[in-house]
Amino acid sequence: MVGTGEADEAQAADAAGAPASARRPRARDAARRRRENFEGGRRSSHRVTVSPAEELQLRVRADSLGYTVPRLLVEAALADYGETVSDRRDLVATLLQVSRLLGAVSNNVNQIARATNATGELQEDTAATLAAVRKVASRVEKVVDELAVAR
């Protein structure tokens, strides 16, 4: 059978177990699962023991990103903003506080609006309530900014 030249050479190199540098680059090589090679190699390694459930979670997350588990662990640990479970809990607690504040403020605004509409006069606590609205809005913006940095 007559070969097609370059394609046959690449297939032969693959079959012979030739190093990646001897093979023709493929589309899948462009999206590497592993991290880029490091000149001189990496000399340190770390062993992490996980439960079967944690192993499954790591594999699922790594597969969804197209990474290996070691790459996922290194990139997550060395990210500019590494979010831990306690960080996530603190964020959820803050969001719940903001949600309660928004509920209380909206209730006050509704009461003021109802009284103002009924009497036709501006209520005494309007200024204080609007100041509270501004404070809560500022806090919401701060939390949203923190979330934006985290992603």
C-alpha cells in the first residue's frame, strides 16, 4: 500500500511510541490536560490522601475542566483567589444577612409609601429609611464586587 508521506510518518511515530516532539501536533494537544512542561523538571511532589467520595468529586471536577487531578489541585491552590469551604460559608452568611436587611428595608419603604399616599405628607422617618437603603445598597455592591474578584 502506498503511503501519503507525512501522515504515514506521524502514524508510524505514534505506533512506535515516539516522544510527542517527534509526532505531528494534533488538535487535542492544543488543549492539554497536563500543565506545561517546566525547564529542568519539577523536583517536589506532594501526596494527598482522600476518601473515595472526595476522589470522585476531584475526578469529576477535573474532567469537567479538561484537567488532570494534579493540575486541578495545583491551580486551585495557587490561584490568586483560592476559595476555601470556610470562605464560601462566610460569603453565604454575608449574603443571608444582606437578604434580611433588604427585606427589612423594603418593608419600611412600603410602610412609608403607604402612609405618604394615605396622608399626602412626607413621613418623618423617610430620610432615615432612605439612608438605610443607601447603606444596604452599598453593602450589596461590596459583596457583589467580592464575588466578581472570586470568579
